[in-house]
Amino acid sequence: MLSKLKLQSLSKLKSRSKLRAIIANTGWLFADRILRMGASLVIGVWLARYLGVQQYGLFNYALAFVTLFSPIFTLGLDDVVVRHLLRESSNKEEILGTTFWLKFLGGISSVLLAVITLFLLGEHETLKIYLVAILGMVGVFRATDTVELWFQSQVQSKYAVIAKNLAFLLNSLIKITLILTNAPLLAFAWITLAEFGMSAIGLLIVYQIKTSSLLSWRWSLAEAKTLLKDSLPLIFSGFAILIFMKIDQVMLGQMIGNSEVGVYSAAVRISEIWYFIPGAIVSSVAPSIYAAKEKSESLYYQRIGQLLSLMTCMSLAIALPMTFLSDKIIMVMFGSGYAEAGPILSVHIWTSLFVFMGLATSPWFIAEGLNHVSLGKTLFGAILNIILNFFLIPKYAGLGAAIATIISQASAAFLCNAFDKRTKKIFNIQMQSLLPFYKF
């Protein structure tokens, strides 16, 4: 009896220790996102005022265009690699080394494809081509995010946070200097690239100091095939998600012009700045959900339900007040030149409800081995978004793009789950998070 009590006490201590680790890890991720959110918002608004609607729109068009190709350098590996590291921590050198080289090769491919696509679209504006080429090179440096995945799997994100934020703060000071010295638009693209270069160096140094030698990393073709097999649906899903997030700005630029992109980008900057919340929480909680799956089905679904309820409440707490304050927020922050962004923000902010909900369900799709299902519904939403943009942008411009984004995001992250027996259970949990009295 005494032995049993000791075992129970040890189990409780371990459980509390894991909980404390998750809370601490989430705290570091939140601190990271809040620091970035605050600084990037202030500097971003300052930059928008400095550049003006036309140049700010051009810069954001280039950013959006490059972002569409980011799944080529991320390769959908992040969650898959974390899961593999949890299962096979003794094989970390092979997993990390293979992940690094896959991401590095993906980064080179992404910048080449971005520039080639721009030419194929008939783009001849030299400044736009330079912006896409410079910003596209970010993907090469993002290969070092492999280090962050290791710390994430160990629930020790603070080391990656410190390394990346030192680069971010230095970069922010340089951006302020560029604004004060009336630097040209191209300078801001170069300094954006420089931030990721500095961050890459910081991550590698931290790993070398806190873990082991980078020289122990090794490439494995067999491991590469395994990782890519698991991540392939997530690569296409990543493309589809980014079509949700960025195709509106690209289509606005193609169909109307850079000024409309500038106005729309001002609204989207305020709307999307909140997306760090589900990202930080889900990345910290996901390992515990995967672990619960191995132990108890009821505990597993309990944790997923709690996560969804939390995400839904948070998104509603953001969307409701922002709907009524959007005009004032835009005028105070961006000035009268961006006044048209107010109504766009009041609509676009509701996308957060379905973004939060979609991110909260991502560990479930991974744990259930339903990445291909996630891909299917995400692709459907992405195609729907493009179709709606074609009809709504010519008539309503940025407001039409915002409406298209909400409808497509709601379809992919929520409504599609109701029509597939494989996802019916997660749909019911989503419904319960929206309507607590809902029974299934």
C-alpha cells in the first residue's frame, strides 16, 4: 500500500513538473510574440506613414508574393519533426541534420521559383523584382529554425526566443535609423533579410552552447524520405493556408494596384497581429496532446476540447471590440491616408475566430494521421478564396477581399468538418466550444 502511494506521489510530481514546463514554455513564447507584436506594430505603423500608401503597398505586395512560396522552404516539417524528436530523441542528430539540409535546399528553391514566377506573370518593374529576390532569400536562413524545433520538442523554447529576439531588437533599431535618415524602400528589404541572418547565427550558437556540437548533425536519405512522406500533405496544406492569408494582397495588386494593397495591408496588419496567440499556445500544448493520445483517449479529447474552448473565447474577446473600434484605431495609428482600412478591419478581424479554431485542431489531425484530410479541406478553402476574390475584388476592392477571406477560412477550418464522417467528432467539439450547451 505504501509503495502504491509513493508511485502515485511520484506520478503527480512528474505531472506537475510537466505542467510547469508547459506553462513556462508558453510564457517564453508569449513574451517573444508580445515583444515582436509591440515593436513590429509601432515600427510597422511608422514605416507605413513614412513610405506612404503607394510604396507601403509595393513592399507588402512583395512580402505577400514571397510568402506564397514559403511552404517550399518549411516543407511542412515543423510539427512532424517535433513528433519524431519526441519519439526518437536518441536519433536527434540524424533527424536535425536531415531537417536542416531539407530546409536549406527548400530555401534556395523557393527564391528561384518566386523570381521565375514573377517573370512568367509578365512583371518588368525592376524595384518589384529586386524586392522579391531580396525578401525571398529569407528562406535560406530559415533552415536554422531546425534548432528551434529541437528546443520546442524539449519544452525549452526560451533559448530560441532569446537568440531570435536579440536579432529582432537590433534589427528594429536599424529600421528606426533608416526611417530617420530617409532611406529608400530597398534598404528596408535588405534589413529584413539581415534580421534572419542574425537570427540564424544566434540559434546555431545557442544550440552549440546548450546542447551539443552542430558537427554531429548528419544527413540521412532514409530519414529524409520518412519525414517528407509524413509532411507531404502539410506542404500542400501550407500552400493552401498561405493562399488564405496572402493571395488577397497579391490579387489586389494585380487587379487594382499598389495603393489598394497599402490600404488593405494596414487593416490586415492589425487583424493578423493577434495570430501569435494560438501559435504560441498550440506549439507548447501540442506535445502534451500527442503524449495523451498514447495514454488515454478520454484525456486526449479532454485536452483538445479545452484547447478549442480557450481559442474560441480568446478570438471572440478580440473580434467583438475591434469591430466597433476599427475606424478610430486606423485613424489614430495610420492617419487619414489609410482611412479606407477601417471598414476592412471591422470585417477581416472575424477571420481570427476560424484561424484560432483551425490552429487548435491541427494537433488532432496530426495525431489521428489525417493530414491528407486536412489538406483536402484546406485546398477547397483556398480555391474558394481565389474564386470569391475574382468576383468580389473588382466590385468591393479590399472589403471584398476581406469577405472572401472569412468565408473561405470558415469553410476550411470549420464547416467542412461537418460533412466528413472522419472529422465529425472534431466538428462536434468545435461546435461545443462555440455553443457550450451543444450536445453530441
